[in-house]
Amino acid sequence: MTFEIKDYFETPVILEPRVELYTVYDFMGKELPGLAIVLDMPIQGADEKEQFAILTKSFGEFIGLKNSAYVDINNCPFAPQLLNRGFAKDTGLYKESGFCSYPLWTFEETVLKETGGEKYERYARAYDEYMESSFIGMMGAEDETGEEICTGMMM
């Protein structure tokens, strides 16, 4: 999958997204994989690619919205062009750090599967298992006889 954007000088640039993984932590310190999106630029006349930019920014925290990551628009001012390509959707949420604001985007799962392969599968599996275990912990659990052993979260 490729996207064409215009760089700072309005020159067309072809980019290929690639999924990598960050190490992130939930609020209890559990280590999980987080999404990182890297954009590579194919080199004309060669079967090689050059890294163009790391699109996402990790703050080291688990993001509860699947397939989402903060976008580094400070270092990737072209990033909003990708929203028009069906690559991602802006959630309207953002995180601020210093003088920079990082929007939270949700990336299209079909694109992540196509470009992420095993790395995306690892992320998706860990995310689903984590959310399922959190849901069971909140809703209560039963033992093998069907008797309730946990009544869920208590305040």
C-alpha cells in the first residue's frame, strides 16, 4: 500500500506505511505492545526503501482505543494529508507535551493488517486479550460450576 503526499516544497513523495511496536504500560505497570507507524519511501530503480518518518509518538502509556496512536504532527507536518487517503481517522482527542499537540488517530484495520503482518497480529492479540481480561474483571467471573466467584469492581 502506498500514499502520495506533498512535502514541504510541494514535491510529490510516495510513502509506504509499516507497522512497528512500542513498549507501553497500563496504569498498573503491565507491559503491552503499542502501535508505531513508520513511513518508508521506496527508492526508484531499486528494491530498497528509505525511512522517511516515524509518524507516531509514544508517551509510554497503553491506549484503550484499538488501532490508535498519537501522531507527531510537529515532525510530520504532512500528516493531515493522510487523513484524506482513508489511512486513518482523527478522533478529536489529543495529548499535549511542551509546546506540541499530538492528535490521536485511529488507523484503518485493513491497512494495519496489510502493512503490519505478524507485528500487527501481535499487537491485536495482546490488545484483545487485555481488554477481555479487563471486561471479565469488571463484570464478574464464575468458576467451573457456574457459581459467581467475583462480583466485579467495587468502589
